[in-house]
Amino acid sequence: SFISEIKGITKLEDILTKRLGIKKIVIIPSSIDECPACSIDMAKAAGRYFFSIMREHKVIGITGGTTMHSFAENLPQMKTEMPLTIVPARGGLGEEVEIQANNIAAMVSKKLNGHYVLLHVPDNIDKDIMESITSIPQVKSTLEAIDEIDLLVFGIGNASDMAKRRKSSDKECMVIKERGAVSEAFGHYFNIDGEIVYETSTVGIKLDKYKALNDIIGIAGGKKKAEAILSIARINRNLVLITDESAANYLMEIT
Ligand code: G3H
């Protein structure tokens, strides 16, 4: 029955929250591996949790990816103005503009009637060029806003999938693999212990900043992302994870 299914999910949420040692887990009662369209439910669940805490915050950090795009798309349209600044947590990461953090930050801001800042920094540029770009006042003020982020909403990727998707060179893909990367989040690659093993050449949120955040909402589902979720859970225990049954069931097996 529906009730026992709810009870089952709640129990699964409790057990996994303890096993991962994080703040909270919300599991949608479906598997996005079997029902890809159900990822909308995951995005909506993330939106509900986000709405429950956003008023305690001022600067919201947003990352890129298809999951975050769905999160933004499925947020309800606010009628009143929210005193929130929406900030892309990283620069462009070599993907289509629709799913870049800049675009998603703007989408979220429109839904909330907040304001947004953009980060106009291309990828894969020389260190000295990067240094001059980051001294441009507009870029500098966005980087300062990133330092002020007090709530981060982000997607979690499977490391090898993300490296391929971002058209990383064969050499880069090999380095990422050899170093044991299993997850990717905000432009950083991590091993199963949550240790950083590779960083993409773009500016934005730093690992120390991430580690110091009290409020972080990670959204990721599907069996292929279970290891990645485990790795990310180990970096900052304040994580609130929004996931699905397929990731949750596999996490039960590996933890
Ligand atoms: O930056 C991308 C995320 O790490 C995951 O992307 O939501 O498209 O799987 P995704």
C-alpha cells in the first residue's frame, strides 16, 4: 500500500542518513533508472526542501548540469520579491550554455524574483590570463559574492561520465581515472574518500569554502551516481541529499 511504501522510504532515509553520516536524506519513491521522467520528482523534492530553508539565507550558490537545470525549471514562480542573490558557483565548464551555472543561476533568480550575478570566465585559459581576468572589477565582485555563499545547491556527477561529457582530453581523462576519481561536483573531482584528486581550470567556489558551508543541498539519483554520492557525502557532513530509490538501494549495498 501507499502508506507502507511511505514507511519503507522513511526507514530507508533514516538508515542511510546514519550510514552516510550526513544531515538529511530525501528519497523520492521511484527509480530514475527505470523511469527517467521521474527525475522531475527529484527536482521538485529538492525545490520543496530549498523553499523550506531559503529564507534563512542571503547568497545562494548554484551549479550547472541537467539535474540543476531541472531543479530551476521546476521551482514555483514566486510572486513577491525575495531578498536573495543567486550566484553561479563556478565558471563555464565546457558544456552547452543551457546547463551552465550562469544560465541556471539566472533561471533560479527569475523564479524567486531575486537578483543574480554572472561569472564571465572562460575555461582552459592560461594561468596569467586567468589572473588578469579575475582582476576585472565585474569578475572580482562575482568572486567576492561566491565567498559570501551561505547556501549551495549543486548536482553531483559520475567522474568518468563528466570527464567525457566535458570533452576532456584523453590525457586529462586518464589522469582523472588513474587518480581514482569517482565523483565530480562544482568543477572538482574526488576519490571515494572525498579527497580532491583533480580540479578543472575555471574559477569559482573553492574546496575550503565548500567544507565550511553549513547548508548544502546535493541533488543526484541513479545507480551510476551512488559511489559519487558516497564520495561527496564524506567531504562535508552538513550535506542534505535529495536522491532516488536506485541510488539509495545501491548505497545500502556499498555502505
Ligand atoms: O556539473 C554537473 C554535475 O556534476 C552533474 O550533472 O546533473 O547533468 O548529471 P548532471
